Amino acid sequence: MPHIMNKKKAVVLLSGGLDSATVLYHAKAQGYKIYALSFDYGQRHKRELRFAEKLVRINKAESHILKIVFPWKGSSLIDRNIKLPDGQVARKEIPGTYVPARNIIFLSFAASYAETIRASKIFIGVNQIDYSNYPDCRKNFLNAFANAIKKGTKIGVSGKAVSIEAPLVGMKKKDIIIKAFKIGVPFEYTWSCYKGGNRPCGKCDSCLIREKGFKEAGIKDPLNVK
Amino acid sequence: MPHIMNKKKAVVLLSGGLDSATVLYHAKAQGYKIYALSFDYGQRHKRELRFAEKLVRINKAESHILKIVFPWKGSSLIDRNIKLPDGQVARKEIPGTYVPARNIIFLSFAASYAETIRASKIFIGVNQIDYSNYPDCRKNFLNAFANAIKKGTKIGVSGKAVSIEAPLVGMKKKDIIIKAFKIGVPFEYTWSCYKGGNRPCGKCDSCLIREKGFKEAGIKDPLNVK
């Protein structure tokens, strides 16, 4: 299919959550051929990967799910012996759900993937407005990381650096949801809850931020059964 | 053992090669408790990991070997369908043994490990003098990456960033070997050859660079049977 060969390529970090799904649809709307990259890293909410796979199938995207074993744990998101903290929608501190260097690792693999397939962009659904205050979700980190991959890859030193696109980084959750609605993101195939049970717990950071966003956007969340 | 609890900690990226072994002994000589990190990433020369394990045992270090599966290949070092290029000791181009973003990925895991155990330093045995011209072995990349982990980790944004130490980066192979000899690196437990056969091939970049280094240092390489 030579017409596909000519399409510009993008690697999309796809967790299966609302933000990364929105970014996938955003990149697709911009005309990119999508190469989705997901991680099975021992997260409590591994259920999100089923949603990632569903989104990949719907969009006929290329994809990989990489398995990572963190032997050193250190986060309540990957260690079931540490209690999940109670949820908050606007944190001042970095909570126990923080996984050390998680997005640094994910972006490193995305850089390797992008360089190998000659994709010009990596899309990531981070957001630093309505979020859990994770440092690896902030714009100044992304800029620093983009500079590191420019310096440390063959494609980067040749002058054709892979750029990192974070279209949601400065948006409120409400506005992300409105954008997602407009570009046709199927909310029923996005998973946010950290607990990863059959239904969203409604109590963790991720559930609270999502609930507030839908409420403010005036859109019904198909996953919210309350 | 409370005296060990108080020792300053360092994560050492340990391939099992000559340079990373030298860096391990260097960090130990500086008084660090060693947390070695090695990767089983589908390299042809997986044999190096046996040497890494041996060095860990001799030094009673903590250690992890992480398994990484690169589904996208793209390098003759991890894809046996691509021929290894003929060896050279001073390359102008980046050869086919380059693995996209390899050290970026390794350093990302090292950052995660260091942050979790509260190590203040990551040691890496890269060298940009007698090397294969890989961009992720150069000082300006390491500086850029150190800045990224400062911005993107909890410990970094708290002001206690993990630093990256590359004590060999500006040294000639000859001088690395002389240094290694002085600090007691057991050369017989270091593996360099990319082919990973029973004996070093004597023809790949890595063998040629090692051979030249030992010759110029006037030291006998116990692995060289020629």
C-alpha cells in the first residue's frame, strides 16, 4: 500500500486513558499514521491496556505493548503492598502514586521506536493543569527530554530530530473532554481509575479529576454509573 | 548492618564490558555502595551478562538484570538478520551496531532505580574518544539527559538531583586500561566482543578497539589468545 508508506508517521504513547486516547485522535486528525506504544508495567489498573487495544483496533493503528518489570517498585501504583492515597483534584505535593521516572522510560522507548520507523513526532497525553502534580507531566521536563533525544540519537545528531508533541499539556480537563468529544473519542473505551476494578472506584485522583472534568464540560461519562 | 546503611549509594550501569567494569571499580574506590544495573536486551553478545554477574558477585554488589524486548529491532547488534559491519577503530559514521536510543533507555531505568533507592549518582562507562561514534556515548548528550531527569523526577524537582558520572568519557582506551589495571579490574571477567562467541572474534569494532588499547597500554589482555 504505497499511499500509506508516504503518510507521515507518529508514535503515540497510549495508556488507554482519556488523555492519551484524545491525543491519538488528535494526531490522526492531523493526518499522521499512528504507531501506538503501550506499557504493561505492573500497574494496578492493567485494565487500561484492554482499552488501549480496543482503540488501536478501531483506528487500525500499528501498535506494541511492551512489558516492563520494575524490580524496585517504590510506588503505590505498581506495589500492592503500598496503599493508594485518597484522591484529590488539585495536589500541592507529589503523591504516592508517582512511579519514579515512568514517563522518562516511556519516552525513551518511544524515541527508540520513532527513530527506527523514521517517525517525526512522538505524541504524549500529559497535562499539567488538572493532574496529580507528577514532574514528568510538565512542559519544562518535555523540553529537556526532547533536547536529550536530539543530542543522543542518530536521527537527532543528523539534524532531523524527533519532536515531542503534548497538545493537552496546558489544557483544563474540562477542555480536553470537550475537544475529545468534538474529534470523536469513544469515551466508553477509555479507562482512568487507578484501582482497575470492574467499575471506576470514584475515589482516586484519576477518578475525581475525570468526574470533575465531565461535569464541568456538561458531557455525560458513559463509564460513570452513579 | 547499619554501617552499610550509611554508605552513599550509586547505580552503576554494568554491561559486563571493560569500560563499565572499570567504572564499577572506580565508584567502589570512591566509597560508594554499588547497585549494578544490567540489561538483557537481545544483544548478540549476551555472554557479557555472565561477566556482569561475576563482577557483581566478586564485589558483593546489589544488582538487577532487566529484560527488554525491542520489537522494532533496527540494529545489527540485536537483529541477527542484519550483518555485523566490519570493525574499525576510529569511525566517522555511526555504524549499523547502533541501537536506537539504547543508552537513553538504560539511563532512564537507572534514574528510576536511583530515585527509588535514593542513590545520588548514576555511573556509566561511556567513552567518546576510542569508540564507535554512538551519539548516546557523548558528554553533551549526558548533560542534556541529566537536565531531563532533574526536571522530570520527584527527587530532581526537590533540588536533590541524581547526577550522571561518566569518568571515562574523555579518556583514551589505553588510559582506561591503565586505570583499570591500577584499581584492580579483573580483565578476565570483562567481555567486549559483539559476536559473543566462545572467544573474542578479533574483528568487530569492539575487539579492535580493545586490542589496540591493551597493546598501547603495554598490558596483556587475558582474553586475547592470539
